[in-house]
Amino acid sequence: MLQVRLFGKLELTVGDTTLPLPPSRRACELLAWLALHPGEHPRGIVAATFWPDVLDTSARASLRSAAWSARKALGPAGDALVATRDRVALRCTTDLQRFDELVHDGRLEAAAALCRGPLLAELDDDWVLEARDRHAERLGTVLTALADAAPTPQAAVEHARRRLALDPLDEAAARDLMRRLAAAGDRPGALAVHDRLADRLRTQLGLAPAPETRELAAQLRAPPAAEPDRPAAAPPAPALVGRDAELAELLAATAPGRRAVAVLVGEAGIGKTCLAAELLAHAASGGARTASCAALELGGPAPFQLWAELVRDLADAVPAPPSNARWPEELAAIAPSLPMRFDRTAPVPAAVTPELARARLFEAVVDMLEHACADRPLTLLFEDVHAADAPSLELLSYALRRFDRLPIAAVLTRRQVPARADLDALLHAHRARGGTVTEIALPPLSRPDVDALIRQVAELDAPTRDRVAGAADGNPLLAVESARAAASGLQGPAPTLQAVVAAALGRCRSARAASPSLPPWPGGR
């Protein structure tokens, strides 16, 4: 009986013998289409599928030629291709049929293991893409069910990771993986998933993540709240590898009372978020309030998106303001839900000039910061400021002018590219006003540190570990993700290690080379 493998590269087998594919691409496509659509089909329909833009007589002649080439390649199994005067069919079994049978029987692990790659990975006709999308949706449902039933959070993560790999732009799959990583205790990994998703959406579609995705990321960035009336628990020993010197410099630069700005600089995946998270944990353990936000999209449609996220995060950590404070109502312009968090009524927008509205907004932000640090120091984290919208950076520059009289430390993370002249000017102006700016560049990790990091996240044999460490080139995120993918590949069908490393390297190198342009201020400024 002829067996046709549709997952990954098209393969034809009879028993243990692999048959050569037809030399004609059309013949290969014909076999794949017939295997994907069991049963007999009118010749006219099949011919029109493959040759829609030619006369029927020419299309039928091309079909006869392709069928002859396919039958010749099948050799002794040539009678599997049935071609009568009016009908054509392929008598065979396929791994796709087996997948459906296993799912129907509830054998989801076996069904998922059968999928060794995308459906007909080497073909790209419209009918292939449609079938591939349908199968990816079914496989995603299977992987979700497996993750829900997984015996450990780590096992659930692997199923969720594989689901996201089916469509890296699937925000629902990304959120599922973020939640499962957080449940497994890997909050930095969950935030890394969000950051990679945001990069993909921005570069491929020109979009920002959905509000649900951004809200989930904000929740994961927030440090765990201390129990009421109890001192905050001491943070655990740093889980960082090879960043002791940078962490010590960052802690010194943002010590209480310094009113300082620290800037963590490095390429994508180098560990800026992890180091900043360590700082927030130390600040919270010392009694400081903390809040964080992240730039979502360079040139995004909404101005002040950096501050909209920050004020929402900070509102959860501050006591209710006095009744005569007007900043909750003023900040409703960028965070509409803020007044309701303090049992205030959202104001009716007043008819004022854009200049006056902007001035009120800037002052309201400063008033909120003053309220937040009235009884304790405040540490703020602004992530990915290289991708911030221009209005957010103008507001940050304005707020920094008040730091000379407020117990606030600010940490900014950025990449060297894209270049941001306005961000550089902001930091220069802060220095010129007597402020402290400490820039901490994160270099690649040493080979021993990368090896130690890999050992924390995956059990790999020495040759595989060496290949992952070498390909990571000192990038911790690349090392971690490649190690996890390699470990997953060792446990079941998955892309080869070389493919995983190549794809991850491509993402990081693309991020290094990206340099999008800055957006104009609304109104042409």
C-alpha cells in the first residue's frame, strides 16, 4: 500500500522502501493534492485547479502529462494512481489521516508527535497554504489540550512553546505561553516572549500588541506585592549569571536619595530586562515603591503610550490622593480608567488649546510622582526607550527636571540601534542640569557563563551544549531559548538544533540592524 507523508517534506513509501519523487514539480503537486483529497475527482476540476488560466483542452493535456510522470515515478506502485477517462484518484494512506484518527481516539501525544513539520513544507500554492492553516489550527488545539493536561508546568510550557511556533504572530498563543512560563517561575522568559512578539508585529505588520497582551506583560513586570502589615520579604539570591559587576554598579547608581538616572544599554536578548528586574526587587525589598512600563512600537498611533502604562502600574501601588488633588482626572487623558481606581468620576473633557492640555498633562504626571514618593523612595523602570514615541520622551525629559527635589531613581533600557537623537539629547540635558546619568553597557557573556546559564535551563549532552553555547555568541536570551528548543527536540519531533539556532540568530541579528525612523509630533511639530 502506498503511504504518503505530508508533514514536512513530501515523501512516498511502500513498506520500508522510499520511492523517488517525480522529476516534474507539477507531478509532485498532483500526488500531494490527490493524497490530501482522498477519493475520485473529475478530471476537469483537477485540471482547473492546477492550470486555471488555460483552455480546458490544454489543461487536460497537462494533467495527462503530469499523471504519466507521477505514475512512472511510483514504479511498481503505479497502479495506486487511478486515471480513467473522467476521473482521477490516488489510493494511499497519509500521516494526516493517521493524525485525525489519533485525535479522534484521544491519543493526543501520539498525534502531536506525528507532526514532524509544516504540512507540505516545500510547496506554497494557495491550496497548500489553506490546508496548512487548517491543520495548524487543529494541531494548536491539540497542543493546548496537552498543555492543560500536562503533569508539570515545565511540560505545559513546552507544548505552549510549540503551539506558538506554528504561528509566531498568534497573540493568543503568545499570551498562553507567557502565562505558562510565569506559572513555571520564569517571568523573565515570559516577558521575553512578549518582547519578541512586539518586535514581530512591529516589523512585519506595523502593529502594536493587543491591549490584553500589553496588560499581561504589565502584570508580569510588576514585582509581587508584599503582604499587608508585613515587611517585604528579602529577595532571593540573584539568578543572573555573569552580571555581578553590572548589578553592583546599577545598585550603587540608583541608591535611595541619589535622584539618579541609570541607562542599561545592549542588544536584544543581552539581559537588560533581567538586570532591571533584579533592581526592582532590591528596591522593593528596601521599602521603595516601584513601577515599570515598556515602549510598544516606534511610530505607534497613540502618543504617551509609555506613560499610559506607567501611571496605571503606579496607581496600583500608591495610596488614594487627597480630594483636592486633580491629577487623577487630568491623567484620564492617557489612562481613562485611572480616576475610577480612586473612586473618582471621569471628567468631561474641557475645550482647551492643545498647548494648555499638554501643560496640564505634564504637571499631572509630576504631581502623581510627587504623591508616589511622598512617604518612601520611588524607582521607575522605562523599558525599550529606543522604541518610545516622541511625546513620551518629551514628557520624560520634563519629569526628569523635577528629580532634583524628589527621591526618585529612574532606570532606562535601550538598544544602540535604532539611533534616537532625541533620547541622547534628553540624557545630555539631564547631565547639563546637574543630574546623574550612569550608562551601563551589557557586553556578551563569557563562554563559561553561557555554559552555566544553559545548564540551569536544560539538560543537554556536552556536544549539543557546546554547539548551543557557541552559536549564542554570548547572548543569554539566545542561549536560553536555543537550549530549551534543543531539549524539546531531543524529547520528540522538533526542528533540528541547527535550524533553531539559525532562526534565533537571525532574529537577534535583525534586531541589531533595525533602525526605523522617528514619528512626527501630532500636529506636525
